[in-house]
Amino acid sequence: MIIPCIDLMDGKVVQLVQGREKALEGGSPDEMLEKFHGFPVIQVIDLDAAIGQGANDAMVEYIASKAHIRVGGGVRTADRARQLIEQGAKKVIVGTAAFSADGPNRALLTEIAEAVGAAKVLIAVDSKEGRIVVKGWREATNFTAEEMIRDLEPYCGGFLCTYVDKEGMMQGTDLDWFRRLRDCTDLELTAAGGITTYDDIIALEKLNIHAALGMAIYTGRLDLERLRHHDF
């Protein structure tokens, strides 16, 4: 499955390089919804909420009312997860809050899974230089994604796996890393970060991994019509 991404910052649709430097702005939410019409799922990340500097709740709720979306960014409590589902999100993505200094934040993950159902939870195991990174990818943990996935399985229906080293850089991704993650779990996996070519998408599909696409479609490197109809 191909999943277009909408990242929100300061009330705008944006694309960042490695979660830091803004590379471009997209259109309005309505324009992006029109552009992504026909895709089964859209991924929406509230970057302000992810780094703890505000939120774009009204935009998230509006997009959720118009499309089948999964939402992440700032999901740090069971109440927040429940609120997003009630606003129309089909799944919530838990990143920073999924981890404590010792490993999985089991107490919170249990609360979230009980609040919305584990099947509606995706846990973000975003990695940079081999380590899971949190707080908008600004802080590294001591864990690798490969180490953590099995321990996290009871609390979710799948994982969002971003290869941050190449995120937004249009330089390709690390298919070997995704292969290793696929060997770690039978749950749903969504790959993100550096996916630049149709061959990348095909290789991920052969691994039964979804492809979340951002910069490659915002810059026109990958053609939305071809992606929509899987014409490659």
C-alpha cells in the first residue's frame, strides 16, 4: 500500500529534511486532500505536537473528517489517543511516549491500547545512526528498532519505521534495514524515509511493507497518477 504523507507545522503543510530544515510547503489541506484522492490511507503528522511546541488540532480534525487517516505527533496519553480516534482518525501513531529510559513504556502503552484497541495503534520506531530517536527525532535512545519490536508487539497493530538518516533527502532508503525489521515481526510495517524510486516501492511491497511517501511526491519525483493506479 502506498500512503501519502501530510506533515503539519505552524498551521501549514510542510516537508522537512531529517525533521529539522523546512524544504518546502505544500498546498492547503483541501488542496492536499484533492491531490491525494483515491489513495486508501493518508498519514498525518503534527510536527509541532511531536516536538512539544503547540499543535494543529483543528487541521488534524478537519483532515480526519474528509479522509481515511492515521495520525501521529504528540500522542502522549490515552486521552489524546482516544480524542484523535473520536475525531475520525482510523489509527494513532505513538512515538516518543512509547519509550522510557529502560525500554518500552509498558504502563502508558497498555493504557493507550486499552483506550482505543491495540489494532488501532501504530508505534513509531524511527531510527537514526542505528538508534531509535524521539522528540521529533531530536533525541536518541539507547535502543535499536530490531531490539524493541518484539517487546512492543502486544501494544499495537503495527509499526511506522522511518529511516531518518535519509528522510527528505531524495537519496534512496536502506532496504536492508527494512528487511531486518520484517524478520522481527509479522505485524503491519510501514516504511518511510528516503523512498525515492518506484523500485524502492516494489522492493518494499515484496517484503509486505507499506510505503509512506513525502518529499518524492511533493517534488514530483514520483508521479501521483502512476502511484494512484500502481502503474509501474
